[in-house]
Amino acid sequence: MPVTMICPNLKCGRTVVAADSARGKVVRCAHCQALFLVPRDVSRHTRETRPADPAGDEAKRRNP
């Protein structure tokens, strides 16, 4: 499954899609030519895998 990331170059910020075989390798953004490393295990870098807060961050923001 391809890896979809955002270019780390703050002036670019484009979406970069890298092949699954690029995990752990350095790739280049097709737009700005910035080099960056594709993480080996992308799932640990996504929001969905963070442990849920039992109290809920949303509740804390509404009732300080």
C-alpha cells in the first residue's frame, strides 16, 4: 500500500505519495526537490494509533 505524507519543506507542504518499497529510504518531493526519509512503520506516526484519553481531550477543552 502506498505511503502518503506531507512534504516536510514548510514552503512546499504538498502531498507526497511514495511506494511501499520506499519505506525506510530517502525520497525526493517531486515539486520542491526536498529530500526526506519515509518512515518504516507509518502507522505509529498517524493520529489514529494514539492511545485514547479516557477523560477525553474534548471534554477538557470545553470545561477547563
